[in-house]
Amino acid sequence: MNPTVLVVGCGNIGRRHIEALAAAGRPMRVIGVEPVEAARAQAEALVASFENGSKVLANMDDVPEAVDLAIIATSAAHRRTAFERMLSRCVPKAVIFEKVLFTTRTDLDAVGKLLASHAIPAFVNCGRRGFPSYNRLRNLLTTQRGLSMKVTGAGWNLGSNAIHFIDLAEHVLGDQTVALDESDLDPNPVPARIAGCVDLFGTLRGTLAGGGTIAITQERAPGNPVSITFFGGGESWCIEEAANRLIHRNVAGEENLQVFETLFVSGMPYLYTDIFDGKGCCLTPYEKSAAQHALFLDALRRRLGLSISEDVQCPIS
């Protein structure tokens, strides 16, 4: 039987998921939910390539009762409401959440409890876990303890995307983030692309359980592409994603260049088809990502002077 996929939120990110589902090349029914008319029209043009009653709805009222996979791609501030509204209509067999997950710890905990009570496996779209090149590097580095990671570059939106790199450090190094330090972030945020949200410059630092560190830097001056370097024991592995290359420097200082493939979500159909086929999903499990998000939200709120005890919403998405 062909799977049914529910895409809640069909803005730019939701539409990329629909395009990726089409690229999987498998028959399925895709139901979108999008209240904004212009975005709904764009999504309708995409789901036209699917059959089996695929369509885009303006609200949750008519979503199907049987759903194999739900993708929650709304903005972070509205994601918990969207998820709870969906659960009032159907209980999907699996869920993929977009990031940033939520803007408060209360939402992280509440949704985690709902997932557990309904026994729904859930994953968070930190998509670098799906890159074979990062998985090969993980196989090489997870045997070494105490390694660290640094990220540098400009124009990549730290407020929205630093969580990707926190997750990447944990994945590649097989370690856990135990603390984040925001003191080297610029205290003066700037407006982000999403209304009401902010972005930050400077360096977010972290500590890993195995003794390594994380340093994630967004430079204010434009121009430098993002580079991601894992290092320790006199060696380093520097990934330049835009150039599709990895530069390994050994303990003697000798450099070796290797091809490093990066992928768009449309190039990773297995993110979805493995779920359909009962193989699980290589994306970050919800519980692990929620722990990362809790540290991240607290660090940004401290830097922005927002109350943690009152669990004030963090203005990111």
C-alpha cells in the first residue's frame, strides 16, 4: 500500500520536503497543510505530480486519519500548536520535525511527553547526518577520544543554524554536549530574515563529555564561506562544504585533499523511504535533539538578557 505523508507548513522549507519526496521516485500520497494562500498555491503546483488524492489543505480539519509520516515544517514558535492540532486529527506512524525545534523548554518537554505517550518515533532534520561523507568521517574519528570541532564563516545565520553544528559535533565525534558558553557572542543582535527573530555574531563555545570542545563562529564581515574543522592529537580534518573537499593534515603537517560530497535534501530520499520501509531514520532522534536545543535556547537567552526561569520565548526560528 502506498504511504501517506502529511506536510504541515508548506512555506519554503515545507516545499523543499515535497520536492524531495517527489525525487524519491516512489508512489505515495502527499497531503499538505498551509493556511497562507500564496504559499498554498505554490505547494499545490508541487503536489500535482503525485496521485492517490494528493492535495494541499488550508487547515487540519480534513487531514486523513491514517498517516505514515508527518513532517512538521512550520516556524518554531507555532510548531507545538501545529503538532498538537495534528494529533487531535491523526496519530502518524513517524514524525520529522524541522529545526529550530521550539522556542521554549516547556514546548520541548511537552512535545516529548506527547511523542512518548503515543509511542511515535520522531526525528529532527539536522540533515548532515544523512551525508555519506560525514558518516565515513564519523567511522574514522569516533575511535579517538577528546577531539574538538570549530566552525567559522560568514552569512550562515547562527541563531537559526548553530544547532546543526552542535548536532554535527555529537554525531561525528560520537560525544555529547554538556555545556554551552555564550560569553563570546556579540551582545548586540541583528534582525533575522524571519520577522520578530534575531541573529547573532561572534562565537558560541561548548564542552563535550569526552573532554573536547566546540567553537561555532559567525563572522560579521561578509565573504568567508563556512569551514568545519575537527582536530586533536596533532591532526585536523577541515571540511569546505562549498568546495566539496576535505583537507586532512597529519601529525607531520602533510596535507591530503579528498572529495567531500554535500547533499541537498532532495538528494537524500532515504530520509523518508527508510521510514516507509521500517528501517528507522538516520536523522537525529527527538530526545537527543531536544537536549541539544535546551542548552542552545538557554545560552542564547542568557546572551539576549531573557529570563530562563520564566522560560521566555527565544526569538529564533
